[in-house]
Amino acid sequence: MLATYLQVLVSGLAIGGVYALIALSFSITFTTTKTLNFAQGEFIGVGAFLGVTVLYLVSGEGSFAALAPAAAGGARYPLAAAVVGAVLGALGILLFLAAIRPFAGKPGMSWVMSTIGFGIILQSLGLAVWGPAPVNMPSPFGDDVMRLAGAGVRPQEILVLAVAVVLMTALDLLMRRTRLGKAMRAVAHNPQVAALMGINVAAVMLGAFALSSALAGVGGLLVAPIASASLFMGMGIALKAFSGAIMGGLDNPRGCIFGGFALGLLEAGVALWEAQWREIVIFLLIILVLAIRPNGLFGARALDKV
């Protein structure tokens, strides 16, 4: 029984790490520009397929639909992560310029439909390039199950958790300890005052969308060896990550991280009991939390600082 609970804990933390990473990406754009990227799910799917493409081109081992286990070995997986982050970051900039900036300062929420439309275009292009079939991506540490106190744990789950924690810690330090982070927080607080202080508001907003989109792409690459890479895989992940961000407090990055991990653990725990009840329990909990604290557990009005 202890082994089962340990396995649930590790699996929950691993998927929770992905949710937390994507939830943080939502928070970055919201706190900086007061907008969201509703194409984040498509960015996750494209990031996964782009990673498969890089591994295939660099290694040449196996076929695109079935990469050899050694294809992700050595420095190839980190290289794929770097390429995915760079390309998806550039797509994030394109998204901001094409789907967000034209509607900035105008009444209504036209940017919602424009980001959804951008995601549909991106997914359609992906289908034209890669097709609809899911693709298996090997883990850089193999797929053999590790035994920890009797619990079976996949190496990729440990890698996902470790990378997610490192990235989130680095971003937290960036936001709180560097001049760039202070500039982003100033723009989030008041763009007009930030501009008067000499901060390039447009550049900061571009950087926020680039960073947010890069995180989504890397998240897709991390989860692909656990759940096969698919252009449709990102919708469920992005929806749950957004739910975690809402529950934790969309305007509080640390709250978003907490919400993502909490949902991952809850999902793994409920799946142990009754798998088909996962989504029902998760979203009932979110509704309950928002009924009590509309701004989330750690939102600005619930708690100024974590």
C-alpha cells in the first residue's frame, strides 16, 4: 500500500510540475499585459512535435513515427529543448504582434478570439506538416521502470519534476531579483508609469509572450515521452493548467505554481480511487474554491504576497 501511495505521489508531482509550468506561463502574460494566450494548448502540441522532429533530424535513428530509444540520448534532448524554446518563443512574439497588439487598448475582448484563431491556424499548419497521428518520443533516460521503495517510477517522471522545479525557481529569481524582472513587474502594475520611468513597455510585453510560449513548448516536450506526442494533447493540459492558475490566483505566480501541483496530486489521487471521476472532482473543487475566493487562494485580494 505504501508503494502505491508513493507511486501516486511521484506521478502526481510529475504531471503537477507540467501543470504548474503552464499555469506560470498564463500568469506571466496576464500580470504583464492583462491578456492570455488561449492558443497555449496548440503551442504545447507543436512543441512536442517539433521536439520529435529535432530528435529525428539530429539522430537519424528509427523513423519519425517510431524513433529509436537512443534518439533522445546524450545532448540531443537538451538540444531539442533549446530549439523548441527558441522557435515557440518566436511564435509567441508573432502571436503578440498579430493577435494581441492590434486590439490593445480597445474595448471588448477581441484578443480572445484572435488568440483562439491563431491557435486554430497553428494546429492546421501542424496537421498539414506532421499529420494527425500521435508519435512516440523516447525518454533520454530510457523507459525502464525504476523501483523506489517498491513503487514503479518512470525516469521521465523524475526528469519532468526536476526540470519543472528548476525552471520555476529560475523564473522566480528572475522576476524578483533582476532588473528585467522588476521592469516586468512595473509594467504589470502600471504600463503608463513604467513608460515614464524609461522602461520599454512594448519590449517587455513581447518578452512576456515569448517566455510564456517557450514554457508551453518545453512543457509539451517534457510530457511527450509520458503521453505520446500529438497535436491534440495540449488542450487538456492547458485547460487543467489554466484551472490551476485560476485556483491559485492568476495574478500571483507562486499561487499558480501551487495550483498546478495541487491539481496534479489531486488528479493522481482520484485516479487511484476511480479514474473516470478525475475531471469531475477537479472542476468541482475549482468551482468550490472560486465560490469562496473569487480571485483564487492566493489572488491579489485574498493575499497580497505569498
